Amino acid sequence: METNRIIPKLYYIFAIFYFFRKVRNKMDVVRSLFSLLQGDANLTIDLLGKWKFRVRDMYDLLALKEVFDDEIYRFIFEGVKNNTTLIDLGAYIGDTEIYAQQFPEVRHIIAVEPMPENFKLAKENILLNKIKNTSLLQYAISKRKGIANLFIHPNKGQSGFWQKSKNTQKIKVKTITLVDVLKRV
């Protein structure tokens, strides 16, 4: 295996193990490790004893690590003014919507997620955490309202309108314009 492929894999392995310090149900994760690697886990993660997340694979765990451990959105939320509406384009599994609950200045969240599997998981996670200030819309953002092809990447969070390989699965999704989303604010 080439070095340029080994280094990122090692990073993700160490990053996930470092992230485990915030996971309360570590043994459940360990027991589900094979399923997580295969992408067919049906696991609820207890994060910090405060948040719960349904996850299906290692990509979902990495998203939680980036949001809750690396706090990649903290600088954005710390600058938010009172009564702000957050628009999340590509809500993935609802991680940003749940992270935003730490910031009372965020009054409402409009979360847009086109991929059915991600949408279902985001909805489950929002309900699981009793989040009330979020509207979840199952659309892709496009220049016009209609139907478009969405290409599904193995990392479900990287799916999009562009086919990245010939083996990529394709599904039809409803589209909406950003202007239409902004009208909901």
C-alpha cells in the first residue's frame, strides 16, 4: 500500500479512538465495530451523556468527531446574534442541528438533506434528542425546483450531483432553490 493512502487511514483510526473518550457506551461501539466498518451498523451512540446519535458506519462517527470533538463549527456559532435562523445545506445525520443546541442565540434551524438514508437518520437523531427548533426538508439545492440525479458516494456525506466514479449508485431526488429555502426564514 502506498504511503499517501496509509497516512490518512492511520489518522482516522487514531482520531476515532481519541474521540471515544466522549462516548459513554464504548463497549456497544466495540461490539459493533465490524458492522460499523461494513456500513450496516444500527447503533446508538451516547455522546457525553447528553446527546444520542443513531449511526450506521465509520463516516457517521467521523462526522460526530469533527463536530463535537474538533468543534469545527464553534467559531461560527460563537459569532451568532440573538434570534438567528441557521440554514444547514446537507444536514447529513443531524449532527450540526444537535450541536447548535448549545447556542441559545440560534432560534430556528432549517436543515436540508436530499439523500433518503441520511434524511431518515437526521430525523431519527433530531427526534431522539427532542430537538424542537428544527425544520427538516428532504430536497437537494439546485438552480431550479424539480428532480435531479444524486450520485451516492460510499461516504454518504459526500454524495452529490457529480458522478465521482462509474460504480456510483444514482437516485432521483427533489430539488429546491436556495431562494425557496430563504423564504421559509
